[in-house]
Amino acid sequence: MNINSVASATLVAVWYDETSETLQLEFRSHAVYRYFGVPGSVYAALLAAPSKGRYFNGAIRAHFPHFLVSKSDAGQRGES
């Protein structure tokens, strides 16, 4: 699994597993989501995008099945 810290106002870290085409994203809110069936080209484009949040919203968010892995302390700070 490839793990990358990213410079982003939205994301903290990105994990990707080529074999299962699974993308895991940790957001600044500390929420962690896992997305399934994500092609390697989408992962590469996310890493290369000047605005990772904008790319996520346009190309990943509503396009792949996903689930919340962990919400951590985001709710305690009033974030969602």
C-alpha cells in the first residue's frame, strides 16, 4: 500500500492499494474514508492535482463506493 502525506487544505494523507484499487483518505477533520474500485490513474491525478480538495470533489467523492473508517475527534470540535 502506498502512503503519502499531502500538502492540502482538505487532506492530510492518502493511501492507495493497487491490487484492490482501494483509496483511503484522511481529511483535516480527522475523518478517514475508504473508496473502492478507484483506478490507479485517479490516484495519480489526485496526487498531481494543484487543489486536492477540488479534485476529490469533482472526481472521487460521488463516483466510487465508500465508507467511513474513522471519525476520530472531529465531532468533538464541531466538525463533520
